[in-house]
Amino acid sequence: MEVINSYFEAPTFLLMIPALFFLIFIGKRKNKISASSDILFLLAEATKLRRFFNRIMFILPKLLILAGLSVLVMALAEPRSSETKTVRRVLRGRIAIMVDDVSGSMTVDKRLEVLKKANIAFLDAFCKKEESKDGLSQNFIGIVSFSNDADIRMTPTRDCDIVRRRIKALEIENSTAIEKGLWRGLALLIEWVDHGRLIPDDELQRVRASLYERQLRIPKNSTEFCSRYKGLSLLLFTDGEFDQPFQSRESALLMSRDKQNLSAINPFNVIDLAKSLCVRTYFWSMENLPQSYKDAFSSPPGSGFAVQVKEMSKDSLLRSYAEVAEREAGEMVTEQIAEWNPLRRYFITIGSVCFLLGLLIFWSKNYSHQEGRV
């Protein structure tokens, strides 16, 4: 039995082969003996060569049927064999979430107007790529705004005209809560693409709870999430007025020790969570840009960046947004390892051919006998 187990995943199915042999050759033995008088007369008068040929034609279809069914059963028992190859896939339909600061400090130097123009520059470049037949973009874009809390202004949609109107409707609110904006944008992205398939709601809630703690909880299916969902990105725009506990990763960790700050999300945990799910992160800060945020947003290389736009001209800022849009909206060619069982495919093909050939011979032989009687 151990030898059989080494060749088949489900060897129990092989027990069907003796049963098939019994049904085909033994179960109807009486029918073989009770042949018609016409056939017996022909066999008696035929030469030895003819009788030999008749015997072959009598047994051959049953052998083919048995062989075909046996090979199909072996395919059902899943022979142990696997081959792999690299498959190249072209992915379209990228998804971007813009996370915009609408706090009171965005009124200074008309920062909100600068934000809106930067958003529109991204939108124009992101939506014009690969337009579909219905006139909508193949890419999806959503908006989250934040002040003292975070709100979804637009769930991901292909209708860029609606997004453009939502951007123009952004208004100034109260204080700044960057961490809430980041988390709301990332949560929207996860929930919208996954629908609880790889990261169930209860696990997502546990992940969210860990954002307040020193140790981040990484979803157990993060690797599969990365391989299944490609082309996800977050774009954060803020004035750069960080609360003191969020100035660096170290101060954020110290904050998590303070029982009075248990209601504050660690923004670095949100960024690390996005990276673990292969979500690219981009950050434009009007004023202050701590080194900790530069490192968090741009690591590992190629997964995003963080830039300070205070010294940038308006055209440079708009071009920066447009370049990110071009990068995110373009086609992505990925390579995946595909694995399959070639033996099972061969067994199914051979078994089907033998079974159908046996039925054809059996039917033609019986048909010719019927014609002979007529």
C-alpha cells in the first residue's frame, strides 16, 4: 500500500478497477454463452483464422472499455506528478486612493487649491489611459479626506467625471489626523478589492486593533493578497503639520506605551501594513517632512516615495502627480508560477480514447450482426 501511496494522491479509487473487471467480464458471463444460433452457425463454418478474428473482435471492445475506465479511475486517483512554468500576465484596471488633507491649516497660501489642482493633474493622466468602449477609464480611483476624522468622499469608480466633481467640492474643516486618513484610505482599498475573501472582516478588525499597539498584526494571507491584487496605490497630500508624537517612528512607539494615548493610531503601523500588502504609497508634504516618513514611504525601493513640495514650483508639483499617474495607470506585466499535473491530463485523454473506441467497436460489431440477420 505504501508503494501505491507513493504514486497516487487518492489510491482508494483504484479499488474500483477490480469491480469494473467483474462487471465487464464476469457479471454477464451467461450472456456470453447464450449467443444467437446465427453466430454459432457462422463460427462453426468459419475457418480457424476467421474464428480467431471473431474471438479477437469479441474480446477487444471489452478490453478497450476496461482499459479506458481503468485509466480514467487512475486519473481520478490523482497520480503524483507536477510540472511548473512561468506565465506572463498583462494586468489592467489599476486602483488608486487619494488621501487629502482638508484641515484648517490648508487655508494658508491657498494650499487646498494647490491640492485640488494636483489631484486633477493625477486624475487627467490616470484616467486617459486605456479608455474602454463605454467611455470610462479602465482604472479605478477613490477619494478619502481627513481633518480631525476621515471620510470617504468617493468609493473607487471608473467614472472620472464624478471624481473630478468631488475634488472640486472639497472644503476646509478642522484639525489634522493624518493617521486616520491613511487608515481609512487603506481600509477602503482592502475592503473594496478583497470583499473579505483573503482578509475576513474579523481579521481586519484585529489588524485595525493592532494599529494602536507597538506590534503590528500582518494578515496571514498577505503573500497571496500581493500575488492576487496588483496595481494598488495610496496618494497622501498634507500640509505637513504633524502632531508631536508622530514626528518619528520612535516617538510613535513611545506614545503607544502611554495609556492615555490608546485611542491614537500609529501612522507608521498603517504604512507598514500597506507595504506588507504590496500597496504602493506616495506622500506630498507642503511643509515639514520628517526623515522617518521618507524612509517609511520609500522602502523598499520602488514601492513609493515622499517629497516636500514647499520649494517646488506649481508646474513641478503637477508634473510629479502626473508622473505617478502615468506609472500607476500603465500596464503591468507580471510573471506567475503555474503548476499542473500532466499525468492526470494524459490519463484522461488516453482513457477517454480507449473507452470511446471500445464502444465504437462494440456498437459496430453488434450492428453488423443485426444487418446480417436482416
